[in-house]
Amino acid sequence: MLEKLTQSLDFNATALLLRSERTRVLAGNIANADTPNFKARDFDFRSALEQATSIATATGAGGTVSLARTQEGHIAAGNDTSGAHPALLYRTPTQTALDANSVDLDTERAAFVDNSVRYEASLRFINTQIRTLMTAINGGQGS
């Protein structure tokens, strides 16, 4: 029972982290709209979420994998399996620019607003889930 609750909260927390990361990427695109040779980047949210949740499922409810250095020459491995840093792809330019910049402000702004609305919805969903759990724990008494 507790594992199902944890998985549900972990899924929503991962979605929130990915939405936050996408906001950062889109804001970077908008900020570099006038930078010559800048290439707009983005990632596929759905596949990033699937990858992040499959990592958490494969490694258990905690979602962490412990990597060991067996020799001194090995580089210390970061144990970031949260999927908060998905593979960034280059956005296909919709129109050519003389300065080779691939940022289309209309596309970026629309993606930014859409992502912001979905971030807010994810946040509200988590808050509702926690409120429901607190009501169940407290037996309907004031929280």
C-alpha cells in the first residue's frame, strides 16, 4: 500500500522536475533569440517522462542506483537517475534567418506558456494528492 502511494508521488514529482527543466530550456531559447548562430533546443517531454519513470521502476521505489568506483582511475559517477536532465534535441527551424539563429519567438513563447500551464496543473495535482492523504491520515479532522 505504501509503495503505491510512494510511486504515485514519485511519478508526479518527476513530472514536475521535468517541467521545471523544460521551462529552463525554453527560457534559454527565448533569451538567445537575438544571438547569432544560436540553435534552439528542446526535448520530448513524453519520452523523457517514460525514461525517468522506467529508471525509477527498475531501481525500486527510491529511484536511486549506487555506482561503485572499482579502480582509482575511474571517474566518479553521478547518481542522477531522476531523469531531470533529458537529452536535448535541436529544434527544426520553421524559417531561415540571416544570422543562422533557429529561435522562432512565437513557437518558443507558445511552448513556454503551454509548459507553464502544465507545470501549474502538476503542482495542483500533487497538492490535492497530499491534501487527500492528510485527510485520510487525520480521519477527516482539521489538517
